Amino acid sequence: MILADENIPKPFVDALRRAGYDVLWVGETVRKGSSGDDIIALANSLGADLITRNKEFFLRDLNSTHLNSRLVLISDTIKSDNMDSVLQMVCEALDKRQEKCQMIEKGEILNIVYTPKSRSRSTAW
């Protein structure tokens, strides 16, 4: 299961569903407008990976162990002219299941590698 934050556009959520993913969009739930902690709690209760455009979730995950599943952070703006390429990268990131946190940025999938004292980004594919 995937939990898509409400900052992920509805057409992108629909495209993920058409690609065969079980996606719950925060924008369709009673939790719309919820705090980050509430969204993390929902993802944890569902055992769902979280897809978001909010870098705050990544920063929270660096500083704690809040999120029990994976985070896919999309820093690229999702528009109609790049939706297919972003969708392809998100699907690849979800299917690889290699890293706890992956970022989609400037047309690349980056694995986020971090330890409590240092963190770095490395290109995954």
C-alpha cells in the first residue's frame, strides 16, 4: 500500500492507480489538512510507503525513527508535461525497494544514504 500526501496531484495519484498500485490519497480522506505527525501515524498504521513533495518528512526521518516504512520524496514539480517521466521514476523507486528513502530530483532517482552523524546523497541508477 502507498499513502500519497495531499501535495501529490490527484492526476498523479490516478496514474499510480492505473499502473496497478494500491494508493490511498490523503486528499480523499477525513485526514485532509492533517499534520505531518498524523500522516506518519496513518502511514505506519497502514504499513504504507509514503509519497510526498514535502521535504519536512525527510528531515523528520533523518532526526527520528517516526516513519516505519519507506519515503519517496518528489522534489520535482509534477506537471502534465513531465508526469509520465516522474511516474516512471516513482514506479521504479517503489519496485526496487532498495533504500528507506528515495528522492526524485531533476529527472534522477537518488537514494538518500544517511547516518545519525552524517548524510549524503548518491545516485541510485
